[in-house]
Amino acid sequence: MTIAYLGLGANLGDARQTLKDAVVCLAQQHTITVLAKSSVYRTAPIDASGDDYFNCVVKLETSLPARALLRLCHHIELQFGRERPYRNAPRTLDLDILLYGASSIDEADLVVPHPRMTQRAFVLVPLVELEPDLILPQRGRADSFIADVADQRIEKVAACQCMVGTPSGGTDTSTAPSNKTDCR
Ligand code: ADP
Ligand code: MG
């Protein structure tokens, strides 16, 4: 089992609902346990035109190898109507692997840690919300990069109501919602 973090983004269609549905879709995979989800953020497009984005980050545990997790991400993107007419085009759903355990992967179609994650407020802010002391493989503390992206517009639009679903999350499971899909 490997802990991984996915970055979710959308700016076409009902983007907020899509994020919610995508988290449900991830949670329904028998190969994945969703451990935590950040709040949803509204963010300015970076290197792209189009409407504002909605973004969040999900922490999960998976039995899938990294490449299979990428394939699953692409499959789910397609199910949500993802098209790639040109680079950085507006999208119904983008699922990026930010971190896969402590792995460093540098292949033609899969680079982990995600190569641009330390340059993007829409990744760093929700990621650090989930894991304030997170250390990135070979890059140091995730929160140390946030000052560099302070000029990127990002606004929290919905605090996550769901609770971390594992004992390591330290939540009081007697009061926490029992299902993992109560996210928005
Ligand atoms: P974006 O870079 O804006 O997310 P796409 O979602 O279209 O654009 O992804 C382009 C390609 O990036 C994918 O086909 C995928 O193979 C590749 N890629 C490389 N590393 C990663 C990663 N860590 N997570 C997701 N996709 C990745
Ligand atoms: Mg992507």
C-alpha cells in the first residue's frame, strides 16, 4: 500500500460538483481508500485562459503501482468528459499525481513528484492544509514554497466537512461521518 496525493482541478461545466463527484468516484475504487480531502479552492487560471478553476487535493492509500494509478486518473478524467484540444485547455476534470509515497519517477509520461507542484498555489495551499508538515522528496518542506506563489489568486470556497477516515488521522470516529463521500 502506498500513500499518494492527487491534485484535482476543473473549470468547465459544473466544476465544483465535478470535484465532489470525482472524489466519490475515487472512493469507490476497490484499489483506493480516500483518507482525506482538502477544502475546495477557487483559483485563477495559471498559464491558461478561461474561467476560474476549482481545485482540491486528495490523500489516498492505494494498492496500484504509480503507472496504473495514472491510467486510472486518465480513465476517470475521460468519464467526466475530459478533452485535450490544446495544451492547458479548459478542462472538465484534471487529475494529477502529486506524490506517490517517497518515489521519484522520471519517465516520458509520468513525473513524480509532479514537476510544477511547487510553483502552483492551487496545489500547495490545499496540500499544506492537509499536511502542514509535509516534506517533499528531495525538495524539503512543502510550506516553504508558498511564499513564492503568494501572487497567485486563491480563495477557499468550501471547508471540507469530511473527517479523516483512518486511525492515524486521529479523529474521534465516534462522531466522524462514517462514509467517505460526504465531501464538497
Ligand atoms: P496538465 O499538465 O495540465 O495536467 P494533462 O492533464 O493533459 O495536462 O497531462 C498531460 C500529460 O502529463 C499526461 O498525458 C500525463 O502522461 C503526463 N504526466 C506526467 N506526470 C504526471 C503526473 N504526475 N500526473 C499526471 N499526469 C502526468
Ligand atoms: Mg493533468
